[in-house]
Amino acid sequence: MKNFNFEFIYFFMFFDFILIMIMILPSNLYSFHPLTLNIILIFYIIIFTLKMNFLLNSYWYSYILFLLMIGGLMILFMYFTSLMNNELFYFKLEFNIYQILKILFLLNLLYFMMKELNYLFYFMNMNYFEMKKFNLFLYFENINLFKNLFMDFSLSLNLYMIMYLFFIMLCSVLICNKIMIPLRQLLKIK
């Protein structure tokens, strides 16, 4: 048991339980408001990218994943708001109490599981669980596949994709400016 640090195992368990809590939060919503779903997804993306930052040697993948998910969320939010009616965004007191009780229950479960895991590590034979097998940081430091992701000299495909996305964005902005109407129309325009 000497020189073995359990803090990173607890740290990743805590991240996993936070991700599970965020997935369980909207489990019984009867009326989905797009703003609540987007806030929950943004929290999930932020915590998942933080976990990826700690696991991987480079920050590129987590950064790209964050940008892609936020861009997709903006598009989903635009689609949701164009399809749904104008509704007020408010919380009910019973719903808030129920969510707080759900979070407290999951935090108690996390505490007891970490306590049992600690007892389990004390009674285990630590020769089998060496630091190098559990330490994800050292494992991913030896893998240099992720280091120079966009540092290749043949950037033609990347530049082509950037120019294509920029061109599509300009076309959609010009189409919306010429027609001068929003996506969702409440009145028919003749």
C-alpha cells in the first residue's frame, strides 16, 4: 500500500457520479423546456471535457469536442425554439424539492461507495494493483498519438473544411438577410 495514491481514483469516481447525476436530473420532466435541456447538456459537456482534459495528454480533443457540442446545441436550441410555442420559463417548488432530494440521495450513495472502496483497497493485496496499472496519467503520457494533431504540413483537407463551413455560414446569413423573416412565423406573409 505504500506510495499508492487513491486520490485520482476518487476524483474520477466523483466525475462519473456527477455525470450520472446530470443524466438523472431530467428523468421525470413532463414538459421539456428547451432552455432547461440546453443548460443540463452544457453542464454535462463541461464536466465531460474536464474529465477528458485529465485523462488525455493533449487538450485538443476536449477543446474540439466542446466546440462541436456547443455549436450543435446552438442549432438544437434554434430548432426547438422555432417549433415550440412561446412558453414562460419557471420552476415549481415541488419540482425543486424533488430534484434536491434526488441530488442528496446520489451524494449519499457516492459517499458510501467511496467509503466501501477505501475499505476494499485496504484489504486488497497491493502488489497486484501497482501504480503503473492504475495511473492513467502515466499511461497516456507515454502515448504520443494525440500530440501533433493539427501540426501536419498537408493541411489541405482541414483548410478545405474551414473554407466550406465559412462559405455555408455566409450563404445562410445572406439568405436570411434577403428574405428578412425569422424561421418561425406566427402570421402568414402574403
